[in-house]
Amino acid sequence: MKLTSFSRSLLGAAILTLCAGNASAAEKVTLKLAHNLERSHVVHKAFEQMAKEVKELSHGNMQIRIYPSSQMGSARETMELLQNGALDMTKGSASDLESFDNVYAIYNLPYLFKNQQHFNNVVYGEVGKEIMNSTKDKGFFTMAAYVAGTRSFYAKKPITKPEDLKGMKIRVQASPTTLKMIELMGGSPTPISFGEVYTAMQQGVVDGAENNVPSWVQTRHIEIAKVFSEDEHTSIPDFLVMSTKTWNKLTPEQQQILAKAATDSEVYEQKLWDEVDKESREKAISMGATFVKVDKAPFRAAVKPLYDDFAKDPKQAALLAKFEAAAPQ
């Protein structure tokens, strides 16, 4: 498993010792964390676990107040609140964050990772940390990364080759890279708020969507679109986003407490994700849904122009080379 290295253990032990001696003297602080996920989502549960650990390690001097279910707006709106100093923390997927800094665009490239180990090597490795810390001058950075499975297409019919997408309106996140991906595959990308997708599918505004299995099942989209075509085009992580301004106001001890709890929440979320993915697949089958295996080669060929465009930017090309170098040998 990732994040269980000897160095991580040493860090945890050091921080626990530090907290025992210094937390009582630290000034009290309450951080506001708002996101667009439901309380049942594994990332929300990871945030709850993080908040609990922060409170324990600080002896109650630090607290995180969580506002789930879009109480403070969409992912874009909470990011804007964070940049404006009205919010301390939020959740953003790489698709959300691409609009705020193009460094996150790389995660939206289709067929980027060879397997789960490659994903782990990148996201939790040196290049992933480089990306997470690269935006502090823009008012935010990311403290933790969470798995969100692989995204595939679901609709009323199988989608086994790019030609099947012709004439289909596919709901996507408002990511420039994702929009271009669907166009190259032959579909019509249709950005719609996540909470509006069920009604849009019901009314025929869109013909299908793309997401991971738990989201397909938990949102009840499965009731309308019972065919899940596993082309696995993207593996896009979610991130815990932190306000640079808020971070700079924390004492070194508070920063260390928060950093440890955020890292521990990654491990906790991975465990929950594995469980919910298995349960969701079993529930989908019991509901009469169909999983379709897909030959990915034609889809990879269709999106090659995305990589060609990406490579035209020297910085993006260098980043992509680092991703490729992290692939398991």
C-alpha cells in the first residue's frame, strides 16, 4: 500500500510527540471546509476522519467545520470563495482545478495511466507533490489526493467503439481537456452541473454520461442508463484544496497537525473506496444493469491529437515525460 513507508511512520511519531507538548499552548482556530459531495460520499467521510484527527492531535484547539452537499455552492464557486479569502478549504477534482491552473490539465488526459500502480506512483510520488505545491502564489494549493476510480461511459446502449458516440450528447465536467476528448471520440460534449444530470438524462437533454461505478449507482443514473461500457478513459483524482492565506496564518505546529491528518485521510479514503466500488458493482448487477468490456485501442487512437497538442507546450511536455517515467517497469 502507498503512504506506509518508514519515513511516513517517522513523521507520524514526531508529530504526535510534538502535539503532546505544544498543542495545549496553541491558539484556537476553526477552519471552514465546504464541498459539493453528499455526506455518504467516501471523500466526505475522509474529511470527517481528518477533522476528528485534527481535533484530537490539537487537544481541541483546532477544529474543522464541514459544509457538504453544495451548501456554499458548486466546486467552482467554493474555489472562488477560497481564493477570495471567504473559505479555508474545499474539494476539487483535477477537472475542477484545471480552470484555475493549467498544471492540473494533465490529469484529464485520457488513458494517462497504465494501471493503478502507475496512478499511485504519480499522484503520491514526487511529480504529484510537485503539482500539488505549485499553485501557492495563486492563492491555493492541494494537501491531499484521493482516488476516484476510473471513469467510463454509461447510457441506454453499449458504447464499445468511438463510432458508437456519433450523434450522442454526453454529459461531461466543464474541463477543456474533457470537452476535446469527447469531440475527438465522435460525441457531443454537454457540460451540465452534476446535480442536474438525472433530470437531463430523463428528459433526453443528454444521451449518456461518464463517471465511475459508485457515482453511477449512488446518483441513481443507473435507473435510466443501465449499460456501463468500461472503456476506463480517465482516472482523475480528487484533491483537498487549501487556501494559501489560511495556511500562512497557522503556526508551524498547527500546519504539522493538519498535514498529518490530511495524509492519513488519503489512506482512509482508499480503504473506503475499495469497499464502495465492490458494493456498487454488486448492487448494479442486482438492479439488472450490464457491464460491457471494451477494446480501448480505438479510443486511444482517437484521442492521440490531445497528446500532440499537449506536447507543443514545453512545460506540459516535460511534465508528461515525468508521468511516463513513473510507470512501473
